[in-house]
Amino acid sequence: MKRFRFSSFMLVAGLLFIYAPMLILVIYSFNASKLVTVWGGWSIKWYVGLMDNTQLMGSVVRSLEIACYTAIAAVALGTLAAFVLTRITHFKGRTLFGGLVTAPLVMPEVITGLSLLLLFVAMAQMIGWPQERGIVTIWIAHTTFCAAYVAVVVSARLRELDLSIEEAAMDLGARPWKVFFLITIPMIAPSLAAGGMMSFALSLDDLVLASFVSGPGSTTLPMEVFSAVRLGVKPEINAVASLILLAVSLVTFLVWYFSRRAEEIRKRAIQQAIEEGAADSWKQPDVRRAQASEAA
């Protein structure tokens, strides 16, 4: 009983520690006062004022755009890297390739950002591209960072797959690319979705890499919030953060709902198949006796 009470207390304390600051942020986003620490009554004027704050809303749209591009590119590159690491077991430089794929996981973001900055500067001097740092350079930096996470997630799923299904498809005449797109991809779809969501969240939250490889007119939301917080928290920041929390909560709920629905459908299909198999097993003796009587 004591253990149960202690575990319940720790659970409640942990949830409060995580979600209480978010709840306070949402409440103060409806504060009528310009001072964040002084409550001035309920108001939605800061949400209405977001429409006039073109700089802040522009950074939000820019961050969402970069995050979408990063999620798509990171899933594509990370899946290919994971497929090479798990299915091609013997080739020269495999250990080096695996280390290079997972290096961004342990590399400090400051070093990665500085390295990418020097790379873009050298490329601009040698080939004239990129002429200026902006959305494209941020996208490349985020893709380099997030592809490593996708590769780890997808490779873990690929190691659990039964290769006999793919081998059976190739024995029936399917080409390797067709097996990959029609059999392998559907089986690893949950890991691809998890890697895409993780890449989207990491790109949307990144500050260090974007600070190194961004240029004029390409300020992301974390950079905008960080520069504004140094001069004092503005109520518009609380409103934007509350809207992002709402969007993330809705997406999470939808993913949970559809995943649960798909799982229930799968369980019902399995149960129906088991019942039909049991019914067939009960009918088989009667059918055999009828066939024997007809033969007699």
C-alpha cells in the first residue's frame, strides 16, 4: 500500500512538473496586461493581434515549411541508409558508413552548425552556390541532423522483419524495387511515420543549427522567440506557443485515434478468422461422413 501511494505521488508530481508550465503559459496567453507577471483579466486581444504581427507569423510559416521539407527528405535519406546498413551486410567501408550515419546523434550541434557554415561559405566561393544563406541552407542542415534519427528508427524495424515474405515475392517473379515499394514499405510504415514526426518536431524546435546557417529574411520561430525573450517575454509569444500546443495536441490525438481504430479492426479480423477456422474444423467431420455415405 505504501509503495502504491508513493508511486502515485511520483506519477502526479512528474505530470505536474511537465505539464504545469504549459498550462500556465496557456492561461497567461489570455492575460489582458502587457506585463506577463501581472494578471490583468481575461482577453483574446493577443490572439487577434497575431494577424497584425507579420514578422512573428512569417517566422511561424517559415518554420513549418522547413519542418515539412525536412521530414520528407530525412525520411527518404534515413530509410535508404537504414536499408543499406541492415540488408547489405558486407561491403568495404561498412563500419565507416555506419559511423557517419549515426555521427550527428552524438555530435554537438555547435560543431555541426559551424561545419555546415564553413561548407556553405566554401561552396559559395568555389561554385557560386549558395549565393546567400536562407531556407535552403536551413533545410539542408536540418535534413543532415534528422536523417540520423530516422535511420536508427527504421533500421530497428527492418531487423525485426521476416525476410521470407520478401523472398517469396521475389520467387513469384517480383522485381526487387517492386518488393521494396509494395511489401517492405508497408511493413515499416509505422517506423516511417515515427521518423517523420520526430524529424518535423526536431526541425521545428531547432535553434542552434538555424542560427549558424540562416541569413537575412530567413528567421525561424525559435530564433524569433529567442531574440524576443532576451528583451522580455511578449504576450504574443504566449499566444503563438499556445496555438502550437493546440495543434500538436490535435495531431497527437488524431494519430492515437486512428492507430487505435486500426488495431481494433485488425483484432476483429483475427478473431473472425479464428471463428471461421473453428467452424470449418467442426464441419469437416460431417462433410466426410456425408461423402462416405454417398460413396457407399
